[in-house]
Amino acid sequence: MKILLKSVRIIDEQSDLNGQVKDILISEGKISKIADTITDEAQQIIQGENLHVSSGWIDMRVSPKDPGYESKEDLTSLCRAAMAGGFTQIVTLPNTKPTVQTKESIAYYQHFSKTQLVKILPAAAVTKNCEGKDFTEMLDLHKAGAVAFTDGDHPLWNADILLKTLQYLYPIDGFLMNRPEETSLSLFGQMHEGIESTLLGMKGIPATAEELSIMRDLKLLEYAYSQIPDKKTNSALHFSTISTRRAVELIREAKQKGLPVSCDIAAHQLAFTDADLREFDTNLKVNPPFRTKNDIDALKEGLADGTIDTIVSDHNPQDEESKNLEFDMADFGIIGLETAFAVANTFSDLPIETLITKLTQTPAKLLRLSEQSIKEGVAANLTIFDPSKEWTFSEKDIRSKSKNTPFIGRTLKGKVINVINNTLIA
């Protein structure tokens, strides 16, 4: 099958074609020709005003819910949501039932992905059942195809476990992701601790809970890194979904010291503050919680100067039974695959080239994936989008089984048009 992209602007900072408007011909799943004008016949032609094309986007933090919680999301609906959001590869967390901690559980996702446009990249648990007590067989899981190790929604509270994990993973160039939270400080918390939580009478989650965890982890990383003879390693420790000004400062200082550290933020963290919770909308109940305008400004600064490496959806589907409750009883989490790019494009203030790099080359490098670029002869793994198109997100745009999102009815900027991967197009 031949697919022709007409007059698309290429967004690829690693390519000499970056910023140029070209025709692109895809034949049998590969980019066969890039030229100013292509007149070859094609079974499908994609054209329109202000079309942009980049390598397929990668989401580094997705809760799959399958197996175990298929009423909230199954792998089919998950892939549909990813396609709608422009993602061709997604990293899934291990917090399923059973936990992703065996070679068979890794194979479950790999087998499903073989026939899908979206490639699922499973992350495996660091500790058995993500309880923080005893190690999984990480070396075997790495060989089986786990792209990263994390306890997902559960922070690694055991300092010895985290240190030994860094030491175990170094020889295999492994990648550890941790969500920073000192759980003894955030216990029973519902929202950001501050003036708003006091006014609303809700238990707060202090910024210190996140920052103290980052301080500890960076100290352990520094200790582990000092024992590496050649100091040649990619990012060894990745902080998932940071949310505070001090967290950005700590990671910036660690990078300046040369420590192998990286981090991401959830796109939705840029769109709301704790003041938006005054109506007790449980679709705004997320962890880490929405914080202050000052924190959002720091996140934007961190994105601009490279302290924050990537942006994730933190897609976490919850059904009605988990969200249609009193605020303090509702589960944390919102869906984000369908809106991550548009939200980031609307609120981050990043140039489109920088934003796309944070969705493509940077996560690929962190995850040790093959190089992504738009050039002749490579597999067609592409996302086609219009970064200037304004649109109103509605329930009909949701492909997930769950509907827990605060963005319904919101006008966003940036629309996904098509995705192409594995010889498939959506």
C-alpha cells in the first residue's frame, strides 16, 4: 500500500529537513521518497492546511489497567486512545493484576502489540507486587524486553532497595523510573497543602513530600554513580511526574553536577492549580496534586531550559464507581492520552520543535530505543498534526473506556490528524 503526504512541514530537529515543507511517499511501510513534489499514484493521499509531520510520539507513563481492571481500560481501548492522541509507542506501568513481574507478563503485551499500530513497551516492577520489600528478577525481565523498571504508582520507599536497584541496573544500562513521594507525609492527603486546602477543609499533600524524596534519591544516585569507574552511563534515574518549583531546582542542580538523572511532568499539571478544586470536581483529583501558579511557572522554566526532559500523559483511567463519589473517597487519576499533546501545546509556551523533541527523540534516547528520524528508507513511524488548530474537546473524542477528564468542553490548540506505524494508518 502506498500513502502520500502532500505539503507537510517536517518537524525533526535531528534532520536537515527540519522545518521544510515536502511531499512524503510511504510504500510498504517505509518512507520511500521525500521531495518538493511527488506525483506517484497512491492508494491514500493525506493533505490539508498547515499539516506537520514528526516521528511517532512516545508516552513514557500510561496505566494500562489490563490485565485485572479491564472495566476501566483494556488493551484495545488503550491503543485506540493512544492513536487518537498521536502516540505510536507507550510505556505501561506494572500496577496491574497480576503485577508485571514475570517474563510471561512481558510477553502478554508484546504479543498483543504485534498486530497493533501502537507498540506497547512494558515497564516491569522493581519489587514483587510493587510492595517495596523484595526484588523481582530484573535481569530476566530486562532480557525478556522490559524497557524500564518502576513500581509505578507506588514510590520506592525503601532506600536500600533503590540504591541496590541502581547498582544492579548499571551493568545492563538499565533505566529506573520512580515517582517521588514520601508517603508518610502524604498519607490521607487529597490535594496540594496550602491556603486552598485549608479553606476547603481537606488534608493536604505537602510539596515537601515530593522534594524530600527527590533529595534522598539524588543522594543515593550520587553515591552509586561515584562507584562507576568510567562514569559512562545514560540517565540512570528518572523522576516521574514532578510538580513543584523546588523539585525542578533540585534536578537542575543535579544535572549541573553531571549526575545521570532525568525527569518528566504530566501535561495536565500545566493547566490547573489547586484553586481550581473549589468545586470539588473529582476529575481534578490527581497525584501529584495540582499545585500553585508559582509551581507551574517553574515547570515551564524547566521545560524551556531542558531540566524537564519529557512530557507524559499520566493516563490513569477510572470508572464511575471510582470517581462519582465524595472528593475524599474518589480515586486519584485522569485519562490523558487523547489530550496530552494539545494540553502541552496550549499551556507549555514551548516552540513546536522543542515540544515535539520532548515527545520523540528525548524519550527514545532515555528508553534506549532505536533512533527516530524522518528520512528515506526508514520505517514509517509518523504522527501528522496541525499545531495551530483550535478545537473543543468533547466526550465523543474519548476513545478510552473511562471518561474521567476535566478537559471536556475545553478549547485546546493542536490537533492530531493521523498516525502511521507498522504499515497501519489511523
